[in-house]
Amino acid sequence: MSSRPRFALVPLDRLKAHEEIVATDIPPLVTLILGRGVLEDPIWVARDTYTILNGHHRVEALRRLGATHVPAWIVDYHGDDVRLDRWSDGPPIAKTEVEHRAATGRLFPPKTTRHQLAAELPPRPTHLAELMADRRTGRGHGRRSSSAGVAAGRGR
């Protein structure tokens, strides 16, 4: 049995990648996010390990924009609601291997793993300003989430 995903603004420095990114995909994504000023689709993160399951490119784009937090759905990775597949042919990959790669920094190539959730998660538009450090305190601005916006970086 799985617990329900919860939304949070997660500190960037807490997240652990398990896959490499395609570096040439980042500048256009940075431009898109900056131009819209909103990130509609939160990344997916494993609850206990803070492993990024979906959203490596969005995380890197936000990092380059100077964000300190990332909007995320935090999920019970080992629950029945999260399915792990591959984007291409190859042997099955265990969830424990994904977490091991994140913990050790031995990243899979880009687009190796494909995570799917049993239920579709709603968009949670988050203004870029909410993810940036407050220059006076060094903290993120707020914890509220906008209800309007357009998709930025969906599926990356």
C-alpha cells in the first residue's frame, strides 16, 4: 500500500540525481522557464532518499537560474503506485539500483529510467520568484503555489 503523494518546495541541495542530463537541452529550458516565469509541473522525488525520479532537466534549469528550491511531488517510491520501466530495450532495473546510483553519484545515461505513477498528478503552477533565494535572508520566498500558469518543461 502506498501513501498519497504530497507537494512541497524542496531545497535543491537535498535532491539526488540518478541520471545524467543532455546538456544541450538545458539552455532552451532555462529560456522557457524564465520567459514564462512559472513552472507548472513539479518534479517527482522519492520520499525517503530525495532521489529525483522525474525532472532532472527541470532541476538543472532551475539551478542555472539561481533557484534554491524546486516544486516537487514527494512519492512513496517503494509503494505499488510507482512503476519503473526503461525508455529503451534492456534488462529490468530495480528501484534499489536507482537509489544506489543516486547515493553514489554513478549516474545512468540520460533517459534510461522511466517512472510512471498509477494516478495522474494535477499541475501545481509555481512562480519562479517562489523558488529563488531571498537576498536578505538566503531563504526561498514563500510556500504558496499559484493556480494559474502554463506548462514549462513537462516531462523533462
